[in-house]
Amino acid sequence: MAIGYGIDFGTSTSAIIVVDAEGTVTRISDPESAHTSYTFPSSAFVNAQGDLLVGTAAERQKRLDLSAFRTEFKREFRSTVPNQLGNRSLRTDELVTALLKRLRECALDRIPGPAQQVVITIPASWDEVQRRRMTDAAAAAGFDPATVVLLPEPVAALRYAFDRDLLIAETTVLVYDLGGGTFDCVLARGNTAEGYAVVGRPGGCPDIGGIDFTTALMKKVAHDLEPPRPDWLEIDPDDDQASRMYLSFRDECESAKRVLSTQASAWLHLPEGDPVEVDQATLEDSIGQMLEETIASCDQLLRTADLTWEDIGQVVPVGGSTRLTLIAKLLRDSANRVVKVAEPELAVALGAALHAKDLINGVEDRFSEEEAPVETGEAAEESATHSTVPLPDAAERPAPETPYTPPAYPSRLSAMTSRASPAKVAGVMLAGLAGMAGILKLGLLSYAGLAALLDEHAWEWVPSGWVAGIAGTVCMLAVVLVATLVYVYIIEERDGDLVSPWITLAFTATVGAVVWHHAAGWDDAAIPVSILVNVAVIAYAVAAEHASYLDWGLGDAMEETWAALFAVGGVALFTWWSAAAYGRLAAYLEPRWWEFWATGWIGGLVGTLAAAAAVAIAVFCIFVMDENVAEDHQQGFVLVCMVLTAAATIVAYNVPGGLGVAITFAVANLAAASFLIASTD
């Protein structure tokens, strides 16, 4: 069986993935890791016996002798100056060779046999010297040089992006690749079936990555302490205790950075003193400028290609550092659609593996060159694709015609970490919903019954109709005022562009439920009111998530499941008609039809047909979702939602009184929760 390797040699971590000709991928884990991890630390250590260890084994022993430990050596790959590790003198390319050899050994242990194609990813900024040195390192690690292909990291990320989404219609994709040590961005236009062209030249920042974020957080925390502790920010080769404090502090900051990917705050256990709490605002202060530089690089790339953010069909964030919530929020604020990537740290390696599969099968390269529209010959040279012009160093990048002033990004970042806590923002929105519903109900009651109440209990000279009209109008104005105050608060404290559409939907559904219930009563409006209330619940949940620091992706897959709402409504409607036909149609027809007609079987037949229609709608919905490449969990939870909707309808029809109301709402809420799960990446 022909197999290939996809290798991502990263600044902080590396990965290898095995692929066969059919496209089956096998992730290779580091056997030294205590937990299943498909990435290997890009680290090296020489023990007392002179043995060179790499990966997790090196990380475990670094505290024994810091002078024998080396990491993040990818940034020094061009250098030929040897590093002194313990009792050995080793060049950077020798450390890379050892790491590649370890990746190869682990892959062979899992799937024996030589690789027919080996695709190793490299930064787009590497020149011919670095590329040749990587090829030599791969040969020294045991790979057949004839099988080794070097692929720029952003191009590998593109290969993964197009394969993952199975794009049918032509679209323009921006890959935002933020790894441990570098940031790259690249544009491509096309689709999965016909191929895609890399537009312009890859952009990026060769000195911005996850390790820089950790260092920035360390500096921020160390200088904010009382007293400041700058001694925790560097390794002292002559002081083992100080060096261990540095490593402990760095590990804590690295851990806190990862925690802040999913939580609003994290605790740092310092080498000395009491623990301190850091939050999203602290992280934003530390790395905000670097994030703005990544967005500025994307802006420059788009300008070179004569495009804007509105022209981008989707943004694909890859690289482990894109797990940070601040990055996800910032990209969502700029782009129309940001794809949720399940394993961003493995995306480049997966893209390399898919490219290896293409080479094994003799598939023509899916990438072609497409020059971006330009105005001058000099600009045309700058816009060449990755295969003709390497990414320049930071000092060589052409300066913009006017000094770059970060546009709305700083304010957007600040909006994510403003004074109000996520709980407070969510509470204000919930209070607004409840206040609107209550005041609206009072207004409707005033219009409908206040005049009659005053005629019966007030003095004769009181103009009851006038008072009722004024009271109802004041309530309606109060509803508008509450909604306005909530909007103003949200826009001041959070990114209103993300939150406002969802809270608007929640407000609209709440108003609809109150008005419908008031007009028709519970007996005739149980189902529509339940649906509207649960739409409000879904919209509020998504709005609260977007207003928080969390990045659960609630509602992010709504475009794949929104059509299922019509199916859910159809199931509810036909289930209701089925119940009505079984229970009331015969009695309704009895005095109105000829005596020789047996009305009972007509009610049964119509009820059965309506029930069958409800089932057919559910099956058709799942079939359509399957045809549109929806995820399995989406199909499953949409089906659960429809089943629960039918159950709520049956209960509402058959169980009278307060018990029926309680059960209907409980089941309807479970249906809403199922749909929300289905619509979440």
C-alpha cells in the first residue's frame, strides 16, 4: 500500500500525519507524552551521557540542565553557528535532523513501510539556502531525497481548507495562519472540484506567533507586580534557581494563555508570592498590538489583490494560536464568515498529507498562479505568487503610501474586554427581554380592558377611554425605550455588530409571543407561542455567547441548519392537524354530512395522512441536510428537535390545564436546545 507523510515542522511544536492513496489519514502521537497528543515539542536536550533527546522527552528533562536544552530553534535555521548543549556542540540543522528522524521513527512504528511521498511544510519567507538546508536535514533523517517535497505552510493550509469544506461554488478564501512562531496569510480563488489559484503573494509577520504572545504576557504580568519582577523574564546561566523560576513563570503564563482561550480569567501561581488573576483585558493589553499587525498584513494582502474583506467568501483560521478567543472575535468582526476549525494546530500537517496523497495518485497540482490586478510593473512584481517571490523580511516590506493607522481593530479588541463582565452584559439583555414582555402585556391589557374597569370602579367624570389609550401608549413607548437602552448598553460594552442581530431576533420573537397569546389565548396559541418563545431562547443564548469572552461557536453553523426551522414548523403543523383530525374531525362532520357517510373513518384517514406528512417532512429534511454535507451531529440533533416538537404538539392538544402547559413548554425547550446544538460548530 502506497503511503505518504505530511510533516509540519513548527517553531514550538511539530506534527507528522500518514496518508494512503485513498485519503485515509492517521495522526501520529508522541509516545513519550503522558496524554494523547498529536504534536511533538520542537525541543532538544543532551543528557549526561551525551544522548540527544527531542520532543516530549527533551521537555521532561530540561530542568535537569537548562544549558543542555534548546527549543524554538526553527527561527535560527539559517544560522550555521553551533549551539553548545551540555557536552555536545550541535548546529541548528542537526537539531532539525534529530526531530525529523524522531517523527519518522514514530510513523514507522505505527504504519511500517517506506513513504512514497514526503511533504514537509516550510515558512513562505524561507529563501533557497533555508530550503536546501531543510532538504539536506530530511535526507540525513532517513527520508529518500527523491520523495521529499517542500510546501509553503500557508499553501498547505489552503489545501486543507478547500478539502475540508468541499466547496462547490467558486469562492475566495483567506487563510489566517498563526502558529507558534510565525504568522502567514494567503488568498486563493476557486473550488474543490476544479482547483484554485493562489491570488497575489502570501503575506505575514515572521516574528509573531504563540511564543511571542506568551513572552508578552510574561512581561505584562512581571512589570505589573508590586514590586515588579523583571528577573523572572530571562534565564541566568550562572543561577540555576533563577532559571528555574523563569521556566516556572513561563509555564504558568503559557498555561494561563491557553485557559483564556475558553474562559474569561485564569490564575497564575507565581514562583514567589500569592497567585494573581489575569483576564482577557490583561491578555489584550499584552498582545493587542501584535494582533493588529496580523490584521494589517491581511489588509495589505487584500489591497495588493485589489480586494476588500467583503469580497472574501470565508476566512479559515489555522495554527494552534488561533484558539485564542480574541483572535476569533477579531476575525468575525472583519469577515463575513469565519470557519470553525476543529484541530487548527494540525491543519497545516493535514494539508501537507493531502498534498502527499495527490502526488501519490498523480493528481495534477490543484494550485495555479493568478496575478492580482495591479497598477504598475513594480507592483506586479510584488504581487507574484509564492512560487516566484518569497515573503520579504519585515525590514524589506514595502511601506504603505500613507502611514498605517490601525482602523477599528483596537476599539473592537477593547470592546471585547471592556469594563462590564460577560455575566452583566448577559443579565442586562435578559432583563431587557423580561421587561419588554411585561410592559408590552400591560400595554395590551390597558388597550383591551382598562376603560371598562374604570367605567365600573372610577368616578363618572374620569374619561376612561382616554386614560386607557394614554396608559397603553405609554407602555408601548416604554417597550421601545427599554429596547433602545439595551442596544446602547450593548454597543458601548461589546461589539454591537455581533450581538445586535441576535438580540433583535430575541426581542422580535418575544413581542410576537406576547401579542399572539394576548390575541388568541392559550388554547388556540399554545404551539405558535411555544415556537416563538423558544426562538427567543435560542437567539438570546447566541447573543449572550457572542457578548462573552467564550468562543463556543453557538449558532455559527446556523447557515447549514436554518432551513430546518421550516421543517420543524411543518412537523408541528401537520402533527397538530393529525391530532385535530383524530379528535375532532368526525364530530365536526357528523351534522354536516349525509347520513350514509361514515365520518369516523374520514377522521382517521385524514389524521393518518397528516401524521405521515409530518414524518415525510422530517425524513426529507434529513435527506436534504445530508446532501448538503451537514455534519452527522447536526442531522441527529435536528431529528431530535423535530421529534420533540411533535411530542410537544401532541401534549398541547391532549393534556388540558396547567400540567399540559408545563409539559409542553418543557418539551419545547428541549427541542430548542437540540436545534441550538445542531447549529453550533
